[in-house]
Amino acid sequence: MGKKLEKGLKEKNASAVSQDEENPNKTPEPYSCTGNFQADFTELCRRNSMTYIPPIIPRARPPTVMGHTESGKPDKEGIEAPPKTFTIKEKFEYFKPSVQVEMENFDKPDTVTEIYIRGWKIVEPIMEIFKQCWPKMAKLHTINLWNCGLSGEVITILASTITEIPEMRNLVLDGNTVVEENWHELMGEESPIQNLSLRHCGITDKGAEQIGQALGSTKRCNTKLISLNLSGNRITDVGAEHIALGLRMNRNLMSLSLASNFIGDKGASKIAEILSRFPLTHEEVVERRKHFSEKDFPERNKSPPGSRRDGSKDRPASVRSQSHMDKDKKGSKASAKKKDPKGKDAKEEEKHDKTKKKEKEDKTLTKKASIAADTKGTKGKGKGKDKTKQAAQEVEDLSGGEVVNPLTDVADFIDGQLWVSGNRVLINLNLSRNKIAESGMNNLLKAMQYQTTILMDNKSGGTGLMRIALLKNKISQEHDVMRKLNDIMLHKDPYYKQPPQTPDVQSTT
């Protein structure tokens, strides 16, 4: 009886397998990626019925030194010893599409950290496959797609993919000319990219405008991007002004390259203005006052449930009062100027800024003192090390670990406008091989002189520009303006070393 039952089960399973083979149109079960890039990519390409599946290969490394054997001793004839195992490939094998990878451990295929694709077009089906594979790779932090013929749709898919990769930091898309120029999608609020390279991508003023808006505005700012490379594009003065507008509110970007573009004096002057100091626009002044109002009175705009203001979501309660205040200010503008040339509101705002700054400094000093006392008291105990780490973290947070909003900075009232200090977080700027002449260079010189002066009094807002590249512009390096600018930047360069003094010089001094 048992043998007959086993025989019947075998026949049933065989018939089920034959039915599956006879029905090729049956939809297969969805594939779940495991984090093994080679296995996942190959299986997904096979399921998409691709005629050629690009192989996953390790990235090529520099060759060993010629004339040395495995033991490290030079060969007698000066010829490198042949490898123990090798394979012969066709000469056109190297030109076929492939995906190069870097891994932490070559014995573990799930430790891929970097992906490099060179010179073959990535279309939407391939990018959809990558979209399924890459988010499952726990150690992936760099993607380099050089000259891959990317389109606007592929950029959109890539922008949604990088937000799901846990350790994603570096993205290089050099040599891809996209007609839509939707590069700003890669710099969204949820984008984890810290280093973005868009060299030789044919970016015009249209793309530069969108990139500038993604860098920063009065409503939102990019808080992740540290380095941006836009060299070798077609950005003119108009695009440079848009990027400078993004740097007004951005306080996270540290390195910017605009080399080999078409930027002239107007664009350079706008960048110089952002690096020194600039007046706030009406919209920025409104946002500044709104920020202080919300900070001082967080419960101010909340209405009790059931009231008329509580049900109005489209029109906030502060809109009507703000409009009445604006009307009153317009009506009394002439009389206010006669009575007080500087302006009562400006005086109050300046006084408010100084009071807030003093309170913040006192609070920071008190907090640091208490932290130091707590750390000293826990010395020698079991939890002393943890307490020290916690104290160091708190001191770092108080000293500027949080993102600074430039609208809350101390402002000066000059000629009827509120002026704030410019961007001092940007430390590296490359404007080489552009069309900047004497006028633009003179404005950059004034900006550097202003940064040097203000940093003597206050260094809490950043170190200011430390390196600037201005080679091959429409001005000679022997010009007086260039000499002064180079002298200022020479001592700010972190790699600068003062030459040692000779005994004769020391004796004279």
C-alpha cells in the first residue's frame, strides 16, 4: 500500500512539472533581491528576456611593478613572471558592456561598495533593474555612470532610487548630456548625496537655475550636499547668478567648481556679493520675522478648537493681521522717515538681534560649564567614559553642529535695508578658465578682504573661503588685483607652509 502511494505522488509531481513546462505564458513569481548584486542582476535580466546580459567584473587595478617575481626579487631578464592561471579573451571582449565593481571582500559578493559603468547606454529597462538591485545592497556608497547616454526619464528613476540606498553618498554622472536638464531632481530634500559631479554634461543657464533653486531658497535648503562639480558646461553670467542665489540661504555646501564655463564679470560679482554681505529682499525679511515670531511664541498662531480660525486652513490667521500691518506701515511710511531717519522698526530689530545673540552666548557658556563640571565629577567612575562622549557631543552641537539659518543671523540696517553676512561655509571655489576680467576680480578681492576682516571678530559662522582657483581668465596673473588676491588667499590656504627664516633674517628682526 505504501509503495503504491509513493508511486502515485511521483506521477502527480511529474505531471505538474510537465504542465508548467507546457505553459510558458504563466506569470512567474516576483523575484526578491537578496543583496548579491551579481546574482540579482543576472536573474532580473534573464527574466526580462535580455539577449545580452552584461557581466559583473571587478574593477581593473594598476599593474604590478615590472621586473619582479612573486618573492619580491627582480627577475634576471627583467621580465615579469607569467601568472599561474590566466584566460585568453577575444580582442573585442573588452569593448562589450560590463559592470565594474569594488568590494570590501572579494570572497563575499554581497560587499559591493562602488559601481562603475563606462560608455554603454543605460535605457529605462536597465535602470528599472538597477532600481530593484541597488536598494538591497547594504554597503553601496558610490555610483559612477560615465558617458552612458542618460535621458530625463532615467534621471528621474535614478533620483528615486538613490533615496532608498542606505549608505549612498557619492554620485558621478560625467559626460551625460540630458536635454531635459532635470539634474535638480538628484538634489531633492530626501536625497542622501554628499558629493555630486556633473562635468561635461552640457548644462545651460536653464539647468543652472534649477540647480540654484535646489541648493537653497527662503522656503527650503539642501542640507546634505557638500561638494558640487559643474565644470566643463555652458553656464553663463545668468546661470552663475542663479547659483549665487542658491548660496544665499545654503550653509552646507563646502566645495563648488564652475571651471571651464562662460562666466564673466557679472556672474563673478554676484558670487562675490554672496561671499561678503548682501541685503535681504522683502520676502526674506518677512520669513525672518516669521521665524523669530515662531521661535519666541510657538503657541501664538494656535487657535482653540471650534473657532473660526481653527477651521480656516487655506488662509492662516496671521495673514489678515499681516496685511493690516503692511497697510499701516505703508500709510505711515512718509511720516516715519521724517521723524526717525533710521526707522523705529529697524532699531527695534537691531536691538532684538543683539539681545538674542547675547542670550545665546550666555546660554552656551553656562551649558558648557555645567557639562565640564559633570564630566569632571564622573572621572574615575564606570560611566565616566560614556559621560565624556555625551558631553563632547553636546558641546559640538552647541558650537555649530546644527544647520545655521542665515535669516536668523545678526543684521545691520544700512540705507533702509537689512544686511546680513554672506556665505562663510563655502571653503573651496574654482572659477578657472572662464571670462572674468578686472571688474569681476576686483569684486572678488573686496569679498576676500571683507571675509578676512569679519573673521577677526567672529568665527562662529564658518572659516570663509580658503582656496580659490582663478587661472586662465581675461586678466593676467601679474595684474595688481591678482597679486593682492593671491597674497590674501596664500595665508588662508590650509596647505600653506611659511618658509623658514634664515639666521640673517632672524638677527635683523
